[in-house]
Amino acid sequence: MSGPPRDFSGREIEKVLTSFNYREDRQRGSHSVLKYTNPDTGEVRTVTIPLHDRIKIGTLHSIAKQCGANDFDAWCRWIDEHR
């Protein structure tokens, strides 16, 4: 059994997150910085995404963690379903 897809571009991840109420805060060079405010708690998350054609696995883990994902495989499946 193969795991979830893990071949994403930075633009694909950015597009999915912005469709789920993450807003572009700024761009620093080749990185997009998004912010998300939890409507229930007011907690703010900052996510930095390199706008590369293919995001390396370690960077994917970091992005998922910044998003608050507890299950990396489920997060990858979620990104894949919405890209």
C-alpha cells in the first residue's frame, strides 16, 4: 500500500490554504507567508511556503506542523484532495 501523495508545488499548497481562509501576509523573496486566525480561539498561525516547483519532504513536514496538523499523512491527503 502506498502512502499519500507528497509531490506538491509551493503554489499548489498556497492555493489550497488560501481557499481555507489563510490570507497572504507578505512575500519574502521566493517564499509566501500566510496567516490564519482561528475564528473560535483567535489563535494566529503563520505559515511560510517556499514557492518552488516541488517541495522537499522535510519542508512539507514543516509546513504541515505550522498549519497545526497532527497527522502528516492525513494533511498530505487533504492538500491533494483540494489542489
